[in-house]
Amino acid sequence: MPFADFLVSQGVLKTSEIIAAFNSVKREDFVEGETKEFAEYDQALSIGSGQTISQPYVVAFMLEHLKPQKGDRILDIGAGSGWTTALLSHIVGEEGRVIGIEVIPKLAQSAEQHIAHYSFVKKGVAKIIKGDGRNGYKEEAPYDGILVSAAAQDKELPVALKEQIKVGGKIVIPIKQSIWVFEKTGENQFKEEEYPGFVFVPLVKES
């Protein structure tokens, strides 16, 4: 069973646009070598440099809580090999924009190469930036949504991310072993929800 169907059967994948992205953007295109044979498994996989491509269940859970829409502007922090950036690009479509930030140069380069298979960069939907995600990317702010794919170690959101999310927008971020959803309800106000029981690699600082 393709993992998109499995995730639908598990009740974690619900939204038609997100399901379509999972079916169209193949995870095997974002891993290398022998790892490809495990791409359809619901597990995290190594992408080198001590990093992983997240478990599909976790990505589906985070996207369903981010609730990206066609035409949205999304910041994807910890882009890794580019899979989440490509999924988001498929969802927001040609009227939207996705900025993927990756701090590890080798991964940023591979993310750009992987996403090139889907023409998202060529169409002006996606852009990969090498940099520290804690600083966001103010050049294209504000964002409708911010997705973080590696775990912060404290609950205080980086100031840059608070400033770069629109009122009404959501930040979905792992903190330690929980996924947190912060919805901006006012200029300096956020409503927060915690979903415990997840495992992530830590957010890497720029060296």
C-alpha cells in the first residue's frame, strides 16, 4: 500500500490538496542510493550530514496542522533534501511561494537538485536558501505559514519567526519531543497547542 493511502487509513492525512501532494511528489526522489528502496516505508531515513528525511506520518501531521492553501507564502525551515519544500510547493501552486532554508550547504545543494525534477524552482514557486532558519527570511516576509522540521530545545520562538508570520498565520515547530502549533492572533499574541510523542533531530545552528 502506498504510504499516502496508509496515512489516509490512519486518519492523519485528510485534506485533498495534501493527499494530492503526497501522491505526486515521490519521496524516493529525495533520498540517495540504497535508501531509495525504503522510501515508501513510514520511517525517517538518513540523508547524510547527521540529518534525516522525516517520517511521512510526522510530515502529514505537521502539514495538516499548518493548513497551507493555494496561493500561500510559506517558509520551510530545515528543508533537508527538499521533500517538504516540494510538497508545500505542490500545495500552494503557481500563485504561491515556498522558501526552503537549509543550514548545511551540502543538503541545500541537494535539495535544489531534487526539487528541480518537479520544475518548482523554474516556475518561480520554490527557492532554496542556505542559511540559519532561526533568522527566517525577511526578504520575502510576511508568511502565511512557517514549518520547522527540526527540534528547537526551548519553547521561546525565535523573534524573527514571530515577526515574519502574518496575523492569522501558523508556525508548526517541534520543541524537544512535541509538535507545537503557534497561531498568531495579534501583533504580539499567539495561541498555542502542544502535541507530544514525537522524535526529531535537533535544529542545527549556522557555524
